Amino acid sequence: AAELANGRLAMMAIIGMFFQDGLTGSAWGDWSNYVASPLRAFENELGVQAPVGFFDPLGFTKDGNEQNFKRRRQVELKNGRVAMWATLGYIIPEYFRFPGYCSPSLGLKFTDIPNGLEAMKVVPVAGGMQMFLFAGALETGILKQDGKRAPGDFENVGDFGIPYNEGVQDAEARKRKLNSELANGRLAMVAIFGMMFQNGIFGTTQPTMWLPDA
């Protein structure tokens, strides 16, 4: 058992040594002195959080291109915000449904629509198109990114994607909350994939998905 554990540690260690040797020219180089690396260009950006620090295992930012970084950060924020809503969308319908009809012409009530992936088979095509067009209107309207503003910050929306909200004025508080948003968005992206995977494989969406003893 010790041999296996040591072997796994050694495999990680040698990869780290190779990486640092290739980057700094020394297997024992002082990373803090290697300030010219493009990999350090974004170490002070939002989202660089302990214990991982700046995490880019696939090297997307190795060229140090700021425009590409901003575009990817915009995508990350957008996907994170959508994932947070989607995660709530899996949980809330288990406890609350809108009254009335989703489609009066089909006699389809909101309470008749199953939760999770099965809803895609029940919601009328017209309903799906309405959601698609609504998302498109947001994307081309108030949520259209301005290259002169920070990623995720819109003229009439504010820092956190809330329409007609001025955001947080205090710089330190805003930085803390924006870091929290990124962290929560990343967690939500993992969470929604987990929920969809479990829903698709096991067919469950009930509270047992997130509360095992429920």
C-alpha cells in the first residue's frame, strides 16, 4: 500500500518537475522569480482563489492574450449564471409549482409537467420556442457584452447580471462578491451536470438526489 501511494505521489512530482524545468530552465527554479511567464499574466484576476490559485491545466491562457482571456471569462460567467438558475430549477419544482395552465389549449397544467429531463417531452414546442426567443432577446439586448466593460458587467444590468441594478459600490465588497459569484457558478456547473447525469441514468429528481435521507 505504501509503495502504491509513493508511486502515485512520485508520478505527480515528476510531472511537476518536468513542467517547471521546461518553463524556468531549472527543475528547482524559484517560481516567484519567473515573472515573465505568460502563465502569470492573469494571477491577480478575479476567480484566482485558494487552494488551487490560477487554474488552467489545459493552457488556454499560456499565450497571455488578454482579449481571449476576457472572452473566456465572459463565457464562464454566463454559463455559471445559467447553471445556478438551472440548479435551482431542479430543486424548486419539487416543492412549488405555479398555479394554472402552461398551455390552456392543450389542457396542460404546470402541476402536470414532470421535473427534470422528462419535462422536455411534455412542454409544447411553442413553449420551448418562447424560452429560446426570450434567451435570445436577453443575449442581444440588455445582456449584450460591451468590450469596454468588465466581463459580465452590462450597462443596464450591473456587476451581477441583475437588470437595472447599480451593483456594489464598495470596491473590496464588490471584489469579494464577484469572487463568490465565480466560485458559486463553477460549483453550479458541476452540480447541474451531476443532476442531469443522475436524472438521465437513474430517472430520479426527487429530494433524494440532494438529501439522501429524505
